[in-house]
Amino acid sequence: MLSDGAILRDRYYVLLAKKMLQEEELKKVCKLAQIKIDDNEKKDFLGKLNQVFNWIEQLSKIDVSQVDINDLSDMKTTSERTDEPHMDNTREELLSNTKFKKFDMFCVPKVVE
């Protein structure tokens, strides 16, 4: 028996997969993700996103009701290695790869306004 959360999640993915993005929705997504897309790239990007939605729809049709997620008997044991601390790169070497640094740290753009 599926829980209410699983049913709602499955319905959400099916609804999401059946929906095809339009240009107006693409503009909203790009604004939220802070992605700049030229007008000539919109159709290509829109096609790729809709292809992802089609893949989600195909995945939602797979019957996994007989799969026990708690059954780990088929997993092989992994070989463990000892955890030994070591220094691969120095701070100077890492910071030499960027021109945006301040006080011996990376500077990144502000995300939350």
C-alpha cells in the first residue's frame, strides 16, 4: 500500500512529465535560475527541457511495485581503505586559478537578494 506522500509525489511527477514548457514559462525559469538565454537559443533549450519531461514520463510508467527498497542482498561488500589525511594543494595553488579572491578566499557572486 502506498502512502499518501508517495501517491502525491507520483502524481506530481506524472503531471510534471505531461506538461510541456512554453516560452513564457521558460522566461520565468531562466529568471529564477539566473540563466541568460539568447532568443536564438530559446527553441533549442525549450526542446531539450521538454525532452527531459518526456523521459520523466517514460520513467513514471515503469512498474516498481515488486521492488523491495530495503533488500540489499545483491550489493557486494566494498573494500575499505584507511583514511589518511594528506595535503594535495596549497591555498596559494588553489587561489591561483581565480581572479576573484579577497582575504585569501574565493569571492562568489551574491545569490540571495
